[in-house]
Amino acid sequence: MSPLAGFLLVAALLFSIGLAGALTRRNAILVLIGIELMLNAANLNFIAFWRYGPHPEALTGMMFAIFSIAVAAAEAAVGLGLVIAIYRHAHTADLDQMNRMKG
Amino acid sequence: MQESISFTPQLAASPIAGMLWLIPAVPIVAAGVAALLKQSGRKTAATLAIGAMSVSLLLSVAAFAHVAGLWFGGEAARETVNFTWIQVGAANVDLGWVLDPLSAVMLVMVSLVGLLIFIYSIGYMAQDQNFTRFFCFLSLFAGAMLGVVIANSLLLLFMSWELVGLTSYLLIGFWYQKPAAAAAAKKAFITTRVGDVFFLLGMVWLFAQTGTLLFYNHGAGSIEPGALAALLTHPAALGLTAAGAIGLLIFAGAAGKSGQVPLHVWLPDAMEGPTPVSALIHAATMVAAGVYLIARVYPLMQAGALTGGTTTALTVVTWVGASTAVFAALIAVAQNDIKRILAYSTVSQLGYMMAGLGMGGVAVGMFHLITHAFFKALLFMGAGSVIHGCHEEQDIRRMGGLKADMPVTFVTYTIGMLALCGFPILFSGFWSKDGILEAAQHWSVAKAPFYMLVFGALLTAFYMTRQVSYVFFGYWRGHKPAHESPSVMTLPLAVLAFFAMALGVIGTPAWPWFRAFLEGRAVGFDWRAFGEPGLLPLMGISIVVVFLGLGFGWTLYGDKTPKAEEPDALEKAVPPVWGWLHNRLYVDELYGVTVIAFYGWWAQVADWLDRRVWGGLVSAVAWVFALWARMNRFLDTNVVDGSFDKGCDELAAGGGLLARVQSGRVQTYLRILALAVVALAAILIWSSRA
Amino acid sequence: MSFVFYVLAALTIAGGLAAVLLRNLVHCALAVTVAFAGLALLFLDLDAQFAGFAQILVYIGAVAILVVFAILLTRSSETPKDGGVFSRTWLVGLAVAAAVFAMLGWAVLETAPRLPQSAPVPVVTVQQIGQALIGRYVLPLEIVALLLTAAMIGAVIVAIHEKEEAK
């Protein structure tokens, strides 16, 4: 198995772990943590392909990863701010209890 | 006889004949207007009726003058105005009217007597609440009767005949709240209906044989020689020719209307109606319609007779007439109601008229009809005056001594009574009855009718004397004292009394103007006519008979005043005979046991049939429909509605199920997202690989 | 597939697993920090030095701290009284995640033979990165700058509004 495949597998695994956490944990913050893990896994994918793919001098993968990091930070800030705001309103961060949008 | 002059509608040369239809039309229109009036419109109703009748009288007199003028000029007039009413393929049904001596005299008689009775009714019905309705019906009757007189078509005559029957029903049952009156009206209608069925049969047969119902139509009419010859060629049955059979059928209808035995039962009961009605309808006019009908279709009755001989039809007419004359006269002897005596007397005299027609021809019968109309109307109106004056008392045993209290009525009534009895010379009844007796004496078939009629004359004199002595002689047996009637009632009495005496003039053997007028011959005054063999002895016999009757009556009843509860003098003498006569020879009872019982049984059968069989059928059909409806409802509720409701429920449930996807929880949405991505990727990979 | 790779991979995976499995949220935050660190080292192993340091700076230095702050501010450090930390239907989530991993793993293993076995080490200087940022990627750069500004302002507004209403 090539190194690239190994990195890809690790990224896939990390992605799934992050997804599992986002889908199964009750706390909203852990969902955000899961999302961060998923983003990181995607970054790993990009860097891996940049390293082992053609034309690494075009820096495409690296740039993507850097921009992804920046956006992830912004998104984490806003998301956590929202969680705090919701906590202030509902006095809980438990997702199981937040079903006001029930159909 | 000179050739008759008839006119087609296009070439009507006589304006009077063209206007003849107005004579019945005006009273009918007046009746129509009067029908719309309220009960308070008394004056208007009376004015309408009397005005219409006056118009009819004027026109009738004008028509009579026209015909008489023609006759004096030596022409025999028969003017017809015919028109087609219905066309069915090639066959026509025509209607029309005729102006000839027969219809002219009848018109004058009907309208004159009618007018006098109308005037009389103003006084008689003054207290009645339904004054307006009375005059409406009277006017309608008058119009219908006049229609019968002028009809030139058997169909038109029948239609007017039926209308006459209807108005008779309405007027007999005028006081319909009285059960007796309602029953009498019903009886009259049904009994005459029996006769009318035969009349209709005869009419249909005549139409089938001759193709027309017009009497006179320029030689093509149904009783003109051409048609009669055709009728005579086919013998029908029982030795009758077709003409004879048709004649007998028509006579059956006449027998019903004119109260011949056995259809006479309705006439005495018809006295339940107001007295003017009895006078007009059941003395002078409607009952005379039967006689008039026979006179009208006389050529038919006479068809096939050898000169001087007679036909089967006329023989039957004679026998029925003679029997009726005696039968009714016998019953009249033992009645105690003033009007019922007169009613039976009318039946008897109608028998005389029929016998006269059968034996002596149109003129003989018609003359007695005319004279009888006047003196019978007079007698009835006099009876009405008596009833009115005795405060609605009708039993003669509670009257008496009225010759002092009601002098005018007494005098006029006596004149009428003497005319009816046939008191010699001065009174018209003598001459008309003598004409019949003379014809009977010379009848070729048998002598029995002559003896029957003579016996009838004896009885007539007897019972009239009985009545007059009970009512006018002796002492007053009633409760309240009697009073004379107002002049509006007594004046018509006087006029009729005059005619009762004067009309004799036109029928004497010395100057038989009436006969000549009807037959379209010239006539002169000839005293030597009295010298005919057998005429004077006949007159002698009739005079003797009349005096015998008068004498009998006077000795038995005279000036005596038997108490009301005492039995009658005759009853004391021959109780069983009296019993039979008093109970009207049990004819009604016979009918009740046979005809009416059968009819009742048949009505029950029909009712059972109707309720069980037809009703059952209808119920079954309805039940099937109800079943069908219930099944439909079941289908509708359960299948249609059910399926629809179920569908909707399923939809709602499905919606409910689907709504569960919207759990409101973020993680659920995320899971679904992830799954969808997996699925999408799988699809993409597999599709690219394939 | 060097030994270093395996260790770093194990570290990262362990951190990630710990992050999603631990009961105490603070422990989870620390675990995820470990995962971030592992990832940064993986980046370094892949000769993407700038990315690795940027990862350390941003993720460990800012995001992890933010997470901790959030945990503290929402009192999520206390374990919940009812039930557990996992939702009632955690199996479904696990299954979905497993399905995703199955698909990804299968895709990787399918294409593994066709992937390049080795490649020369790229030489990337920071100057090159900088020039790329200003040159070719100037638009994304400006947009990201805008985005960061907006995110900052937005987060502040969201938080401040709640504060005023809470009063």
C-alpha cells in the first residue's frame, strides 16, 4: 500500500470518528468538536494529495488547506457563540431537548 | 211539403238563423260572469240572469216570428247552420243548429217559462244566502236547455243534454248541507246516466252507419231520407232494423231524462231542490227534453213504417209511455207531500206525451208538452207560493182553508189544476190530452193504451181534487197563520194561468194550427172538423171521465178537514191498496235490493282488487325501489364514503408518519444528510464503473 | 509507510476517539487538542511545514481554547443528570458513520494500486506561499479576510444580544 493510501485511510477514519461524534453525542459543543475533526480530516486529505500528487509547486492543496483552516476558525467562533446564545435561552446545551422545530 | 230551405255557413241568407247560437250563449255567458260574483252580488246575479233570459226570449220570439212569417208565406222553413268541429282523417264531426217550427216553438216556450220562473225566484229565494249561486246555476241551465233545443247535431244535443243533467244535479242538490238533497241529486244524476249510456251507444251506432251526426244537412243528414234508407237495409236483431234499434237506444236516454218507468225513481226525490227548480226543470223543460229528443229524431223512429202503420220503436215508446202514465198516476193518489204529488203527476203526464208521440206523431206529443209546460210550471210555482205562505210547510195534511188566506194563489192554482185534469173547452190541457186520446183510439196495434190513458185521466182528476181540497178547502190545520205571497211571485202565476187557458186555442180540431205549423201545411178554420166520426164521442168520454174523477175526489175529500194524524179517507176504505200506493209501489226498494246491492258488492270487489292486487303490486314495486335505495345508501356510505374516508385517513396517517422525519433535532438531520451522501456516492461510483 | 507515520496516525486517531468517547467534556476538549497536534505533526511529516504550523497556531491556539471557553460558559463540564452523554439513538449514528467509513475506505482501497508510490519532496518556501497568496489566490485571501471580520463581528453580536436580553 502506498503512503498516500495510508494517509487517506487515516483521514477517512478520522472523518468517520468525527462524524460519529457529531451524530451520537448529546452535547452541542461535542457536535462542533466532531465537525472540527471532520474538517481536519479533509485538510489531511488535501495535504496528502498535494504531497503525492502531480504539480506540488502549484501549491493548490496547501492553499486549500490553509484557507480551510482559516474558515474553520471563523466558523468555530460563530458556532460556539451560537451555542452560548442558545444556552442562555434554553439553559441547556443538550441537543436531545432541542426539538422546538419538530414537524 | 215544400222543399226545406237550408243554409250553409257561407251562404246564410237568414240573419236570424245565423244569430241563433246567441240564444243559448247569452245565458251561459251570464252564468259564467255570475259564477265570479261574491255572495253579496245578489242584484247583479239576478239582473244578469234575467237580462240574459230576456235577450234569449226576444231572440226566440224573433226566430219564431221569422218561421211563422215564412209559414204564413207558404214556405216550410228549415234553416240550418252547420260547421265542422273535428276532422279525423276523412271523417268529419260536424256541429250545427237548426231553425224550424219545432225548435221555434220550443225556444219560445223554454225562454218564456224560464223568464217567468227567474222572476218568481227573486221572491222565492229572497231569504236564501246562496242567492247568487242559484241564479248562476239557473242561467247555466237555461243556456244548456236552449242548446238542446237548437242543436242540429246529435253530438251537440248530447253535449247540451249532459250539461242540462249537470245543472239539474247542481240545482237539486242546491241545499247540499241537507243529506236528503245531496242523495237526491246523486240519484238523479246516476239514474239519468243509465239512460245516457244507451243514448251514447245509439249515437255511436248512428255515426258508424251514416257517417254523420247532423240531423239535416241538405239531404246528407243522418235522419234525412238518404241515410234512413241506408239504415233500413240492414236488419239488426229481434226483427228490428238498424234505424229501429238506434231509435230505441236513443229512447232509452230519453226515458231516463223524462222519467219513464223504470227510470222514473229520481224525479220525485228531485223535489228536494227549491221549488223554482222543480217548476223549471222537473216540470217544464228538462224532463221535456226527452220528449223533444224523440220528436227531433222522429224520422228515425218512424223509418220503415208503412203508410198508416207503425214501427217497433214507436210501439215500444207507446207502451212505455202508457204504462208510465198509469203507474205514476196511481202512486200520486196516495202521497202527502204537495210537491211529490205534482212530481208523480209530471211523470204521468210525460208518459202521456211519449204515448202521444208513439201513436199520434210529433205534433200530438209536442202540443201536450207545450201546454203541460205552462200549467205544470204554474202548479209548481203555485205550490211554491203555498209552501212559502205556510212557512215552509210541505205536508198537505197540515194545510187547509187557504182559499181565503191566499186568494190569488188559489185562483191560479185551480186554473192549473183544471188544465191538468183536462177540464173541457176552456183549458188547454183538455185539447192536448184529447189529441193523445184520439191518436190512441185509432192506434192500429192495440187498444189497451187507450184504456190505460183514459184510466190515467180519471186518476189525474181524482188526485188533483184530493190535493186541492186538502190544501185550499176546509180549515187551516197548520201552526202559524198563512199569508199570501208577494206580487213578484204571484204575477208570474197570473201570466202562466193565462197561457194555461189560452193555448188550447191553437190545438183544437177546428183550427189545428199547431199541428199544421209543425208539419208545414196550410190550415184553415173549419168547424166541420168536429163532425169527424168518433171525435165527439171521444170528447164525451173524456169529459165524463174528468167529471167522474172530480166527483170521486170531492165526495171523499171535499170541504172536509180531517185532522193531520187521521188516516186518509181512501186509506180507511182500502188499506192494502193505500199501503202499496203510498209506498210508491216499492220500486225504490226493489232497486235497493237488486241493482244497488249488486253495485255495493261490486264496489267492494273493486275496492279489494284495488287495495290488495293493484295496491300490492304498487307496494311491491315501491318495496323494490326502497330496497334499491337502501343498497345504494349502503354502497355510498361504506364503499364510496368508506374508501374515500379511508384514503383520507391513510393520507393523514402517512402525513403523520412523514412528519416524524421533522423531529426538530439537528442530529437526525445530520444523519440523514450523511446517509444521503453515502447513497449518492455509491450511485456515482457504481454508475461510473458500469 | 514509515514508523513515524504509524505512531502519528495512532496518536491522532486515539485523540479523536478520546474526543468523542470521553464523558467529561473538558477531557474531550483536551483530547481533541491532542488530535490537532497529531495532525499538525502529520502535516510536518508530509513536508507541509507552513500548514502544520498554521494548524498549531490556529487550531490548538484558537479553536481549542474557544471550545474550552464554550464548555465552561455553558456549564457543560458538569455531567448530565439524566441518561448519558450519548443520545438514545446512538447506534443509528454509529451505523451511519460506519457506512460513511465503509464507503470512503472502500474507495481508497479500490484506487490504492493506482496511486503514486512515491514522489519527490517538494521544496516550498514561505516566500512562495506568500507570493501565491498575493498573486494567484488574492481573491480568496480578501474574501477570507472579509469572512473573518464578519465572523468576529457576528459572534460578538450574537453573544452580546443574548447578554442584554438575559438582563
